Amino acid sequence: MTDPLTNPLTVPDSDRRYVWVFAVDLPENDLRAFGHEDHTDDDNVHWPLGDALGLSPYPDQDFVELFDLDTIQDFGFSRYLSEANGMDIGEDAAKLDALRGGVALVFSQALKGGQTRFAPKAPLSFIGRYALPVDLPTHEKLTSTSAEGLLPQGKPVKSDARIGGMVATFVLIFLALFVTLFVWISG
């Protein structure tokens, strides 16, 4: 069994956000047809990009992007992944910016149908898998004197006022019962 963390074509079973990047070796004019889903009369679906990804069932098209890199040439593909999508591209910026032609992006949100592994076929070439960085929250040290505190040491000692109140309550209850008893006997 392959480790989903070391094999980039395996779909990890986690809530972490990933994107799989594939180069598409097709002319720009053929990209639209390659990404278009056709429905047949017998309710079958034919999606060339879905077939080429080697996934069953097909991923959710709402989270799959297919475009020519010339459309974002001024912005840059590495910036598109890292800044616009928040992905950690590591040291792959130069590699990603050197790509030309069509590219397919499959985000992990598209893979909710039990898919476990990509098996890309021509015209796709796997480029890499990138993940949203895990940011652990940092906490500043508390410096106020109230933050120093002590751990609770059990029940606090009863104060004199509290003990006096408890005795007075007991005496009043006793007197009430005593008076009730006398009224009942005399009556």
C-alpha cells in the first residue's frame, strides 16, 4: 500500500486542502473540448479530462480548472497557486513559471467520491501536488500578575461570618420546630 503523504498521486484521507497540477499537451484550441463534459442519450457521461485523470468516479467539475497558462502570464503561475490559492509551492516557483501551454488543476474539494489515486494518461503529465500550509497558532506569553495565579487547593476554609450564619440558621430552624411543637401540643 502506498503512503498518501509520500506518493503525490495518492489522494490523502484528510481535510487538508490540496491541488494536483497536470500539464496538458494539447493546442489551445483543443483545451475547451478536452474539458467539456458530454451527456449521451442513455445518461452516460463522457468527459475527456476526467478519463485522462484516471479517477473513478469523475471529480466534481466545480473544483477542476483547465486553462492555457498564457492567460495568466503577467501574474505568473507560481503566484497564482501560492497567492491566489494559498498553496505552499516550496521551491517549485521556477519550475511552475517555466510551464507553457495548457494546465489542469484538481483541487481536493473535487474528490469526495471515494477516489484514492490518480492514474493520469496522455495528454496529461503530472507536475506536482501542493498543499495549503498548516499554520499552527502562536500564543504570546501572558505577563500580567493575574495570569500567574495558583492552582486551586481544594475547598476554601470557611470564614467566621459563614460559620456564624450557618449556626444562626440552625438555631432559627430549631426554634421554628420548637414553637410548632408547642402550638400543636396546646391545640
